[in-house]
Amino acid sequence: MSDHKFEEEHRDGILSEIKAKVTSDITSNSKNKVKLGVSTKDGQLGFLFTRGGLREGAGRKSTGVTKKVSLTLSEEVWQEIEQACADQNASRSQVFRNIIEGHFAKESKES
């Protein structure tokens, strides 16, 4: 038996155990009803409450396309970026997004 097949069977077994536990908890406490749902994304689990839950279009709207980038900068520049994050109470992604969008907005006004 291949490792992949074993992993699938192991995952299915774990999912069955989780579903059984959630089902037993639901029946013992009907006040907080929870269902276990499998997302349309491969291998992701989600908990569905009696209202709302996993559905197409739910959740935070995308700010754009995500691409992974590796960036090498001097230690001094990284410290400035971290300081900007703290000053703006923002994530690194937000700070980089602001810097890049500001650059291109400025460039388009100049042309």
C-alpha cells in the first residue's frame, strides 16, 4: 500500500472520529448546534453553525491577487519597515501594499 493511500485512509478515519465527536456534542447540547462541513477546497474542514457557515462568496473579500515574494533588504530597512508596521498598527503586507500602491499612484500622476 502506498503512503498516499495510507494517508487518505488515516485522514478519513480522523474525519470520522471528529464527526462522531461533534455529533455527540450536538445531541448532548442542542443550545450550541454545530455541524462539521467539508469545504469545496481540497482537504479543508469547516465548522458550520445552525446559521451561516461555509458558502460560496462568504468571508472577507479579496484585496487582489496573492503572490509569494522573497525580498532581501538591509537590516536597517527591515527595522524601518517594522517600525512603520508598529506606527501604523498594520501588518507587513499592508505596509508593503501602501508603499507600492503609493509609488504607482505617484508615478501615474507624474506622467
